[in-house]
Amino acid sequence: MNARQIGYPSGWTLAVLDDAAAARNALQELEGRGVTADDVVFLAGEDAAEALERLGSSAGFLGRMRRGLQFMTMDPLPDLVVYEEAMRLGHPVVGIRVADADRRRDLIAMLRRHGAHFINRFGAWATEEITPWRGRMPDLPHALRR
């Protein structure tokens, strides 16, 4: 999974959870609230690479070129690297794609009740930071820190 990188997840809200049990409980509640499998992604464990494909993931030379272009033109790139590092360290990442702002706020509040943090919404033109990282931030190269 290290070779895969998250592409810009336009329309998605991503959140880090500290353990798989909390993430699975959150996923069950999302399903109970009518969020369909098309609008939720679970990035953890062996299935993470496959789930990354839904966010526009890429690998290899073209993936590095794309990441370089993103780095030069996009402010949220460090956030994507933090999500990748969180997954590498065993923190599940849950993503939801909900267009309605009121419904999205309600679902984000629910995710927070399950312990979600480092929540960001990636819109078409801007990224909204909803909650910061809680606890010790993963070690990142200096150029990628906020």
C-alpha cells in the first residue's frame, strides 16, 4: 500500500479514527443512517489499496508526476500525506460523500462521537478543515507539516 497515493478526493470528507473497532462502529451507524456503500469508503488493512481507487489513487511514475503537480498547485496536499501516513500506522480512515451540507454536518458530528479526528472536506475549489489531528501528529517531512 505504500506505493499508492490518494488522489484529490473531490466531494469527499475524510476522517481518521484511532482503531478499527471505532471505525467499524461508525460505519455501521452510517449504514443505519442511510449512507450507501457508494458514498462511504473505509481505508484500512488489506482492502485499503482497493478502496483508495475510489478516491482517484495512483501509483508508479505517473502517480509521482501527478503528486508533484498537486504539490505545486494545491494547498491540501499535506493533508493527503497525513491520511496516507495514518493508514500506514494502522489508523483507519473513513470517507463519506454527502452533498447536502446539513446532512453532512450531522454525519460529521456522529463520526466525532465515534472518536474521529483530522476531518477535512475536499470540495471542488477549496478544502475545509473541520477538526485537527488529536494527539501526537505522525512524523512528516518538514515541508509537509502545517
